[in-house]
Amino acid sequence: QQTRLDREERAHGLAQANKELVRNLAHEIKNPLGGIRGAAQLLAMEVTSKSLTEYTQVIILEADRLQALVDRLLAPHRRPQVVADVNIHEICERVRSLIMAEFPRGLRVERDYDISIPDFRGDREQLIQAVLNIAHNATQALGPRIAAGDAQILLRTRVARQVTFGRQRFRLALELHIQDNGPGVPEAIRDVIFHPLVSGRDGGSGLGLTLAQTFVQQHQGTIECDSLPGRTVFKLLIPLP
């Protein structure tokens, strides 16, 4: 128990230190994001195919969602700004649809849901981004398996009981597993994968997991990673009412 508390305290300290870095990067993202949305709108006016129009609509919707996230990152307070009832399975299905649109072949995204999990108060867009960042990391690691046609990501939800976050104990918590059958997180970075600018691939920004951790922590939750060759699991724990 003490080891877990130490890990959580270190993670909290790291998240605080990352605030300024993330805000600076958000400024850099803001301008090209507007250009992407504008280009997609112009393209939507030119195409006549219904299937192509659906793709341009996805680009516009995702640009709007990312713009909202960037605006929140630049806000003086990093607690969730748009708090409402959140259904974890709607979030998982949104992420699943985005991943399947990006990888229509060679990758299965399976679900194993506990439908008894209640809604909870949270920031839907931040949680979508947290889960999407982890799932995107998985797809990047799954490249060879996607090419071979046997890549798999599993989204599993469960209720955890009597869970301690920091110094506070909760009767119930959401437990979300995001599991893949990729090669595993390189041993050299396993202990620092949530640090900013740490990436297991060339050209990676090293920010996806940092942001995922920040967003989950803003919901009083934690992220843990258990990785072996052929099986990597990211476990998100968030208190439930």
C-alpha cells in the first residue's frame, strides 16, 4: 500500500511539473489545428461522394474536439471545465469508432463491458482523449501485427471495490483496461512512460501518455501499466459515486 502511495505522490508531482510544458505545446498546436479544420471545410464543399463527405465531417468534428481540449489546456485552472454525467461505455465506443476508421483492416477492437457500471460526473472530452491516446499508442506498437492481420485491442470495464486514491478510500471505482497484443513497452522506458517527451518509437512526441495521465488525475484517478511481450495492459481507475 505504501509503495502505491509513493507512486501516486511521485506521479502527482510530475504532473504539476508538466503543466507549463503542456501549455506551451498547446499554443503551438492551436494555429495548425485551425488550418486543418478550414481545409476540411473547403474540401467538404467540393466533394459530392457521400462516403467522402463522412470523412471530412470526421475531420471537422475531431478538430473541434481537439480545439476545445487545447482551450482547456490553456485555461488557468486545469480541473475539468465541462463536468456532466459521463458514461464510460459511450466513451469507449467513441474511441473504438475512431480507431476502426483509421485501421479498417488488420486490427480488431474487442469489448468486454460490465454494463452495470453507473454514470459518473466528469469531463467527457478529456476522458475520450485519455483513452484515445492510450489506444493510439497501442496501434503504433501493433504495426507489424496490423500488417499481418492479427492485431487486437481489448477494452474491458469492471467495478473495483474499496479502492484507495492518495489518502482517500472509495467504496467503488471504475476499472478500465486497454489491452493489446503488441511487443510490449521497451524495458528501458517502462518506469518513465508517463514522463513528457518519452517515446518508444522514432518521431513520437512523447506527450500522449502524459496528457492521458493528467486528464485521469483530474478525475481523482490513476493509470498503471503492466507490459510483457505479447500483452500490454493500461489500467485506468476512477472513483465512482
